[in-house]
Amino acid sequence: MFRGIFYLLFFPGLAFQVVCGLAFEWMDRKLLARFQRRVGPPWYQPLADMIKLFSKEDLLPEGASGVVEMLLPLLSMSAVLTAGLYIPIAGFTSFSFEGDLIVIQFLMSVPTLAYYLAGMASVGIYSFLGGGRSILQYLSYEVPLLITISGPAVMAGSWSVAQISQSQVSMGPFIIFQPLGFILATVGLIGKLKRDPLDIPSASSEVVGGSLTEFSGAKLGFWYLVMNIQAVVGIFLLVNLYFGWSNVALPDVAIGVFILECLLMVAILSAVSAVFARLRIDQLAGLGWKILVPLSLVQLGFVILMGV
Amino acid sequence: MNKISIPIGPHHPLLKEPLSMIIDISGERVLGGALRLGYVHRGIEKMATQRTYVQDVHLIERICGICSHVHTTTFCLAVESLLGIEVPPRGQYIRALMCELERVHSHLLWLGILAKNVGLDTVFMHAWHDRELALDMMEGISGGRVSHAANQIGGVRFDLSTQQEEMISINLVKLKQQVSGVLDVIENEPALLARTQGVAPVSAEMIKDYCVVGPVARASGVDVDMRRDDPWPPYDQLDVNVIVLPEGDAWARTLIRVLETRESLRLCESIMQQMPDGPVAERAKRKVPEGEVITRSEAPRGEVFYYLRSDGSDKPARLKVRTPTLPVLSLLPVQLSAIHVADIPVVLAGIDLCVACADR
């Protein structure tokens, strides 16, 4: 029982995920700044931002429901934290069962749906537009992402992230066999995290703040925290699925290698957001259904054929 | 889907200056838009008639925060032609140098805004970083980054030292390299091309119907440039290449400004090479003889037009300023139809708004 509470609250639960989220955010901001010839923020900036947001006054526009606005970020937060529990961290597995990959995918979709609902529950027009866009974007990236990450599962013959990680010891890291899958999964992850260049639902020059335009204070802080933790879980997931070999094969340096792999993922995400302009929603739908879905099917077919 | 009206402005992350638009959309399609102006109207034309000519130079500098120098230059040219005085050659060249540097800084600023609007923050940061070089040059010459106070009636208020001339030559070389890097990105970045190519094209006929001038007109294949068509010295001695692109879409409007930046830098270099020696200003009388005059010059956004009437006193009887932004604004509702919501920032950036100029 105490072990369970420790897992939930400290490692690999709340505290660990929050710390990782803030650390990754800082890495991302710093790298992006260096790509853009800026100095970038000091290491404590994400924490300072969070403290400031949580201490700010909470404003509620007339006609909006305070309960719904509070519940949505909390619901998303609990969903992503739960998803994080099933992912092995440098070989350490807290909870695991056959099929947790699907549960993780499901839980990771909750923030997107909550984001959509937040837009619909707000009274503002920009929130409404942002919410509509987020569901359109969800339909574009989620299908190729799901097809793609079933590649490692099929290859390992298991739908458990820990098992997929484990089976790479004998088979070698899956990124060698599925480089295309890794690229597709990264694109899907960028869409999921609503990061530049797929930050269509929250594009400031078009819809101001997207669904979150009317959120303020602690509620907005919770939303940012949710996005940070979502990024952490997504990065951990991809690292396990495609580089999972190092978790088990190198027990002595597993933690160091795991951290390096995560930082590599952060660097890839930063570089992509520095290099590309934001796509239009119709262009994203075209990219998703005309390019990503066929490619992910090709990758999956390749994996199945290799297994036969 | 139902029709929704979204307000853009007077305060919106997209806008740098106050301007209000009500845009009707259906889903992600824009149906049309209506415009409201006048948030920064300061009555400068009326104020100018209550001040002396000398004071007016400083007032007119405040019309615009980006192209302040070209406004005072055009005003001074008008007063000088009524007075019948000729600015010494060195003064003319310094004026032209400031005009071209101003164009460089305005175009780079604009490029940053476009990049920001399409979500390409890296180009935004790099363009504004390069723009600092142009601002440094202007600050080194005049002491002011935005308001330079360079002009006086009869010439300019300062001379260039050898040190300043060296600083300008070094910075021009640097800036040229940076701009060619930016040009490379603009021509090749696939996501930027996808967002701008074929967006909101404007035909040359439409440009002429709406009297649009400047880079927007030139990007649609209309060959107008006051530096060549109605030059004041020293532009008549400089070889100005007018860049014209036929496409008329948002991408052409992007590309033309980068090409014009490069052209302006080349002009700056030839101005520095041809810079004559001698005085920089002529003494001007306080009272201006009776008469009326029209002067035109090419601001970064197109033709700036000044009409000045004098009644023989030391204050203008009437001053009329026509800036290039107003006709482009009238074209805006036309452009804001049958596009995507995501194209609104591209279209708005493409016309390079200067609301302060338009409202005065």
C-alpha cells in the first residue's frame, strides 16, 4: 500500500513527472532560444512561471462554468499522470500489464478531448474556434500515430510497453528496424502536444490563445502543467518503444543512457519547431491522411512481413 | 455551418497597431470582413497649420514610427521648393542614405512580422537581429533609433565623420551577408512556401483600380517606384533597379521585400561611394513665400504624397499627407474573402500595415 502511494505521488508519479516536465520545458526553451540567436531563460524560469501563474487572480468570464473549467485540467492531469505510471523509466517498471500500450494511448487522448471541451465550455469566440481546430487536428494525427506505434508492439509480440522494451534486448533497438515508424511517431507526438509547427489550435496570430484564451491563474497553470507532463509521457513512451533496448541491456548505465535519449528527443522536437512554419488545418489534414497514414501502413506491413 | 463573426482588433496578438476588423467566417472559411479605422488619429494635418515650419519638421517626424525620415524629407522638399533653395549635394546624399537604411529596417521588421504570423519564429528572431544592424547604423549617424531628427529645412542637421563612414561600410557588408541568408530561407522553406504561395492573389488591374502603390503593387506586376519615376536628387544620379514580380500572391509580397532590402543595401553602398564633400545644409528663411506645391517620395510602403500651401507667413496654410497604407487598407476587405482563417495573418502581414501613417 505504501509502495503504491509512493509510486503515485513521488516516483514515477506526480513529483517526478512535474520535475521532468519543467526540466524538459526549460531544455526546449533554451535550445529554441539558441536556434534563434537568443540567450534563453535561466533554469528556474519554468518553475518561476508556474509559481507566478498559480499565485495569480482567477478570473471567470460571465456565462462560463467555473466547475467545468476547473475539472477539465484536473481530469487531463490525472489522465496523463496515470499514463505515465505504466511506462518503464530506465528499466524500472512500477505498474505493467499486457495491453497497457493501448491504455496509455487512450489516456493520452484525454487532454485533447478536454481541450476541445474547454473551448466549447468557454463563452469566447476564439476558444470556440480553437476547440474545433483541436478536434480536427486530433483526427489528423491520431490515426497514423496509432498505426505507427502498433509497429513495435507487433514486432515484440506484446502490447505491454515493458515487454516491448524487454524484447529489444534480443532483437536490438527497434529504431534500426523502423526508422520510418520513429519519424512518423515523432510527427504524431508533435501533433498531440500541439507544438510548433502543429500548434494550430493555439496559434496566437489566428485564435489568440485557442481554447485556453479565457483561462487564467491556477487553472491556466494546471493546463500548462498538463501539457508539460504530456510531453514527458510522450517522450518516455517513444524512447521505450524505439530505444528500449538500452533500458535492460545496459543495467549499469541505463539511467544515463535513458536521460540522453530523452534529451535527444527534446532536441529533435525543438529543432523541428525552430525550422518549420505552422501548417494550415487543411494542409495538416492532407498531410495526415494522404501521407502519414499510407506511410504508417507501409511501415506496419513491413513489420508484419518481417515477422512472417 | 453557421456564420460567426470574429473580432480582430483593436487589440489582438496579430496587430501591432490599433485597427479593428470584424471578420465573418463559416467554419475555417472567411466570408468577408469589415474595417474600422481611426484609433490613432491625432489630427497632425491640422496641428501642422498651427505651428511654424521649423516646428512642423519635428511634428511630422511623429506621423510614423517606422518611416519617420521619409515623411520629414518629403515635407522639407516641399518647403525648400517653395523657398527656392537647393540642398547642398552632401546633404542630399545623407538624406538618401537615411531613406534607404530606413527601407532596410522597415522591410526586415515586416519580414519578422510575417514570419511570426505564420509561426516561423526563427526567421522572426533572425530578421529582427539583422535589423538591429540597420538601426545601429542609423543610431550611429543620428543618435536616434526610431526618430532620427535628421532633416531640417535646407538640408540635414549633422555631417558624417570618417569614423561613421567606416562604421557604415563595415555594417553594410555584414548586413548584406545576413540578408542573403534570409533570402535563401524565404525561397526554400517548404512550410513557408505552402503557407504563402497562391494565397490571396491580387491582379494588376485590381491594384490600379484601388490606387495601391509600393511593394504590394510591384509584387502584382505594376511597375511603380517614385525613386525612378519622380526622383529628387540624388536619386536621379543613382541607378535604381525597380524589382517587379508578376505573381501577386503573398509569397511574391514576401520575396519582393527581401529583394528590395538587398537592392537598398546596394544603393547605400553606391551612396557611400559617391558621397561628395561640402556643407550639409543651406540656411532657410523663416517665412515661406506664397504658393502651393506637391512632392512625392518612395517610402518603404510606397508613394508618400505631400501637398503644401503657403500664405506667405511662417506657418503652412494647409498640409495634406497621403500615405501608401490607406489604399491598401481599402483593398483589404476584398482580399479577405474566400480564404482560410489561417490565411488572415498572412494577408494582413502581406499588405504591411502602418496604421499610424494611415490615421495620422
